[in-house]
Amino acid sequence: MIEIKNLTVAIEDKQILNGLNLTVNDGEVAAIMGPNGSGKSTLSYVIAGKEDYEVLDGEILLDGVNILEMSPDERAASGVFLAFQYPLEIPGVGTMTFLKATLNAQRRARGEGELSTPDFIRKVNGAAEKLEINKEMLKRALNVGFSGGEKKRMEILQMALLEPKFCVLDETDSGLDIDALRIVSGGVNALRAQGRSFLVITHYQRLLDYIVPDVVHVMSQGQIVKSGDKDLAKALEASGYAEYRTGEAA
Amino acid sequence: MPAVQETIDRVRSIDLDQYKYGFETTIEMEKSEKGISEDVIRFISAKKDEPEWMLAWRLDAYKRWQTMQEPDWARVSYDKVDYKDIYYYAAPKRPAAMSLDEIDPEILKTYEKLGIPLREVEVLEGIAPERRVAVDAVFDSVSVATTFKAELSKAGVIFMPISEAIREYPDLVKKYLGSVVPVTDNFFATLNSAVFSDGSFVYIPPGVRCPMELSTYFRINERDTGQFERTLIIADKGSYVSYLEGCTAPKRDDNQLHAAVVELVALDDAEIKYSTVQNWYPGDNDGKGGIYNFVTKRGDCRGANSKISWTQVETGSAITWKYPSCILRGDNSRGEFYSIAVSNGMQQVDSGTKMIHLGKNTTSRIISKGISAGRSQNTYRGLVSAHRKATGARNFTNCDSLLIGDQCGAHTVPYIESKNSSAQFEHEATTSKISEDQMFYCQQRGLSNEEATALIVNGFVRDVLQQLPMEFAVEAQKLISISLEGSVG
């Protein structure tokens, strides 16, 4: 379970999150929708531990432990995963090399043994197949020269391999055509499980037709201003964010 | 954030003793008097029991050296070396060993600590059968052991300290010594010609493929001592040899001078592959101490279809001034230069290569990867030239620089000269920085700061690491990670 309490965050003296409260229960898929500039991406970066943000107040508890005290890699090892809106390219580093390094780093951090190479390859091949990622793609340097859709599928592949407890998807639908959206959503849905919770950040209701959320939260000016079930997303799609935009600069 | 602070502290603590070869060996040494003079040169020559012609060669070099100026065109700055304040010869007091049992046990221990196998017996008995490397170990000014001599000589390969070769194969030495790097080539090479004390000599007879890797391991131990080694490798027609050199030195507050000369000669259809893993003491984080590495390395593709390939992984030294080069004299000959130069702390590197195309249809390839961290400066300096007669010459150059942090510098200074219109030269260069976003991405997936840096850097240098003999590639990879410890955070 993830509990975010009174989270107040600034970047370069500008306050972005203003005492945000949010709980995501085990096994729950929560969607966060909101206009541009409402602080959605900031929230995802603060959860993952990006350096540039200054946490002024509040805490983020993962199963009761405050992860704000941890470095990004420690958070990852304790089960936090962020699927990036813009996944980074790592030139010269083979995708398999990267996957193996990260998987084993997390296993070491948790005091588990490293995976043997045959076990690792089996695991990757199984997960890759479901996401229609071919072997050729796995041989290339990570994300280098990948299309937008390929990069997003690679994010979900990593999510599947690392088996996190809490997954944040930051606008995973951006830049995806319908086919890619279907594959990516299918990958996410396959990972829905009892002990795993999701925070799906998006502008559009469209994604939520594929990944059907248990709860929908509306974010505005760095706070959760409204919560409801999946019908709330549909209502938003019809009415727009106009009523939540008050006081927004851009 | 406390976690970040902890990371920084941990990294700092690693940084202080990251140079794990910094220990010192205590044994009785015999030295020349301090400074350089005709007497000192005579002393060195006498110690080596050299023939008269060798002494004359040295004295001639010394005379010329006195008229020369230290070069100042490299992008490095350092306190002037006081050439009068150096010992030019230092050797363990025990006489040269005929077998391992006669070597001072302290020296054996030193090489054991460094992970250099001097006991070929163990290897032969199959304890580590995959690692069959013949080693010449040079301790300060003298060679202390050469392994696998017997087995190599069965194949006709000569691998011995150059001081021995001067006595035993004077004709070969006379014919080739100074034929690639002339006595008056440059200030440091001329100094080396006057005072060089030891180094390795290799001769591969026609048609022979050297049955194992050859390597020389250089260790500077004694305080205030310069190391001036001289290596000469001749690959006769149709032969092949792969050679590796490694270097370390104790941690000291003073700077120490290392001015080596390496000459390679490849005759018709011969190939020499020369790899260096250079890990001289780089000085501390404030730039105190460390080795001045002023080295002249040159290969001559003298015969048609010959090939010389330099691969270097440079992580050590306070100052590096080094340009392993190829003279492509034979038609269709080929030169290659693969380099990884890592600088951290206050290190200064000015390194690169020269590819001199003289013969027809000669080809060369340069892949240089510079990685700068800390407050270091890292310069690639290279020359590619084609002579009037070098029709059809081709070169491909790729220089990439990677910056870690915002206090270091990377510089690329390429020279290209072509005197004929059929030459094709290509040059590519990039400079990139490990971005914070890349680091964050890797960390989000569970890699620590150090692991993320190592992974990104290894991706950056991959093309070059692939050129190293397998076992050394692994070592080099580790070495690079160690050198960069503490560079981020």
C-alpha cells in the first residue's frame, strides 16, 4: 500500500505540490488525470526520487516505510517502478546487458542471489514475447533508435522483469498509435495482481478504456481535488478540465 | 537528503585508497649517483656489461640531448622536472637471477601482490592453464625475470631483457635499435637513448606465429627514480605476435618520471598487436604526486601487407604525453590505434596517434575514447598524413569524448595532411556528457550511482575494449570503473 501524506514539493522556489494526499491500496489501479501543469509529472518524479525537487513537507509511505529517506536505487529495490514518459537512450549498452544489470542489482540489494544466465534469458524471452518485442530489438543498445512505441514497450518489459510492488506510469499513452496502445495496455493488464498497485497518469480517458482503473483522481494545482470511479474519467472527457483550471497560469 | 550525503561520504572514502597498487617494496637497492653525466652513463653501460658500440651510442645521444629543449606544445602544465635530481639507475642489489629461486623473495611477493604470474611452473601444471602468458618483469631499472623462455625458444622466438639481447644478439639489436625512433627524435626519446636501463626485446622469426601472449610488466618502486625502459619488437616476414604491457608504481608525494621508448618493426606480411594497460600512480585528488609519463611509441610497417595495431587503456599517471604511431611504409600496410584514456582527479592527458601513410593503398583506423572526470583535462592529439606516393591511402578516425561532472575538460586536436588527391580521410568526433537524466533512469531501475556510471562508460568504450585480448579486457573494464570511483555523486 502506498500512502502519500501532505506532500509539499518545490522546484527552484516554485511550489508545485501543495499538501497532496493520496492512498493507493494493494492490487488497486488508480488513475490520475488533470490539466497541464497540475503537478502530475512532478508527483511521479518525487515518488521515484529525482534530485531536483525539494520536499518541503509530508511523507510517502510504501507499506509503512517512508521512501523519501531513500536513494532512487533503494526505492527501486524496495519495489517502486516508474515507466518514463520519455525513456532515456543508453548508447553502447546492449538491452540485455542493461536488463541483467538492473535485475541483479535489485536482487543483490534485497539479499537475493543473482539470476543465472539461462534463467535470465528464459525470463526475458517469455516476457518479451507477450509484448511483441523481437530478439533483434533486444540485441540493440537500450532505446537507441527505438520508435516511440518500442520505447514504451521496453518500459513495460522492464516492469514485467523487475516485478515491482508499486508502478507509476507517466503518460505511457503519449505518442502511441492504437496498435501500440493495445500491446502496452495488454502488458500492463497482465501484470495486475493482488500485491501490486498502479498509479496511471494520463491526460486522456482513451488509455483508461484499455487499462480500466479502480479509482480515478483529478489533480489540480498540486492537490487531489476530486476522486471517483471510472465514470469520473468519462465525465471529464466530456466536460474538459475547465472547472479545475482556476488560478492556473498557462 | 541523507541518503545522498551517505553516498557522497562512501564515495569519498573509496576515493582515498582507490589506487590499490600503491604499496612499496623494501629491498636493498644499488643506484647510480644522482643526476645525469657521462660518468652516470658509463656506470649504467658497465653495469649492463655492454659492448663499446652501445656505450658510444648512448654518449652520442647524451651529447645531443644537452642541446635539446623540453617540448611545451602539449596541453599539460607541470612543474619543471629537475633532471639533476633523479636517479637514472636503480636495481635490486642481488645479482641477476638465473632462476626464480634466486630472485629476492620480496620482489616475487611484489609481483604476486600485483597479480603477475612469474611462476610458470604453476601454469604448466595446469593450475591456470588458460592463462598462458610469458612475462618479462622489469623492476625499476632491471628485468628481474622472464618466463617461458625455453618454450618460446623452441619456436625460435627470442624474448628477453634488452640488456641481454645487446650482448647475445648484437647484430639484430644494432640493425633495428633507433631505426624507428631515431636517437634525436625528441627530447624524451633522446634522454631515454642515453640512459635506458632495461626493457624487453622480442624477435619473431619468419613465418612463426608466436605460441603465446608476451607481456612486460613495469614496476617503479624506488623513490626519486626515473624509469627509462626500451622495448624493441621485430616481427620478421609472415610472423605474428601479440604483446601486452602493464605498469604500476607506489603512491608517493613526489612526481616520478617515466620516459620510455618502444619501437616496433613489422616486415612483409607480419603483424604486431601491442596492447597497454597503463595504471601508473595518478597522484592524489589534489594533484600531489603521480607519474609523469612521457613516452615515445612508434611502429614501422616496413614490409608490404604488414600490420601494426596499438590498443591502449590509460587510466594512470599524473601527466600523460604519449602518441603511439604507425609509419605505413610498406604497400598495403595497415595501422590501427584503439585508445581509452580515462582521467580523474587532477590528471592531465595529452595523447593520440600519428598515422603516416607512405606506401600505396595503405589503410589506417583510429578509434579514441576519452573520458574525463573530476578536474582533469583530457586531450586527443592526432596526425594523419599521406605522402605524395601514398596513392589510395585511406583513414578512418573516430574520436569521442565523454565528460563526467562539470569541472573537467575534453579537447580534440586533429591534424590532417594529404599530399595526394587519391587519399580518403574520414574524421568523426563527438563530445557528450553523462546526463543527469540518464543517471536517474539507471538508478530508477536499481543501479547505484557507481554502477550506473560504470555501465554508461562501458557502453561508451565498448568498441575499444573488444580489441583487447579477452582476459585483459575484463581487467581493463574493472580498472576503468575503479579509476572513475568518486567521479559522480
